[in-house]
Amino acid sequence: MTPEEAEAIVRADFAATSVLVGDGGWVEDSLWVSCARRDGDELVQLTSSFRREGPFSTDLEELTSKVVSIWRERGMDAEVAVESKSDPLRYVVSSPPFLRGSHDDGSLTQLFVSSNNVANFIAYSPCAVGNLIDLNPDRPYSTGEG
């Protein structure tokens, strides 16, 4: 898998989700990070967080049920969990299911929605062969020289 393919997965998952949660007002923070090494190749993954504040189109239970359906249609192993002891009340849609780690390819996709009208979409792409310096050109890195 290439970094472009890994990023396309995250962006497609976000696009399918944001249509249900709300189209506008999302703030993105994404960064490529080291994933592992395999056969001498550096593996990287995109970590993305999208945050939105604003009213939802429906109540949290119905919204998260719709997200689970869409994710399952996309081939994701998605379940919803309710953090009833959190204040504000928070629903979590997660693939793989919440608090069960990541998929074998390193990927993880979660949507947190809360009763105070905050949504957080968080995704870790599958691992891909890539170079962090090339993928994060605006980030300072130490080369270990000088």
C-alpha cells in the first residue's frame, strides 16, 4: 500500500461520516507517523483528527446507529459504545470495536459524539511504505548530523 492509498482510505471514511454528522465546520489535524519496519522498509501511517462543534441533525443514538450502518456498508467492523459515566454523555463508534486495539494493518477509525454537540473523528490509516520527512515537509526533523 502506498501513502496515497492509505490517505485516500482515511479521507473516504471521513467523507462518508461527515455527511451524517454535519458537513461544515470541521477542523483537521493530520500527521504522518512511524508505524513499524518491515523487510528494511520504513512503514508510516496517517493520523488524522477532525473536530466539529455544532448541533447534530438528530439525537446521538440515531446518529451513531446511522454511522455504524454506513461504516459496515464500507466493510468496516463497526460497533457503538456509550460512555454513560462521562460528562457530557458520549457515544463512540469504533472500528475495530471500542477499546479492542487496532486492525492487523494498524488502522483504527473512531467517531466520538457528545451531548454538548462536539464531534471528533479520529483515524489511523493502514501502515504503508513511506518516508516521514517527505510526507511531512512542514515539520522539523533532526537528521542526527551536526
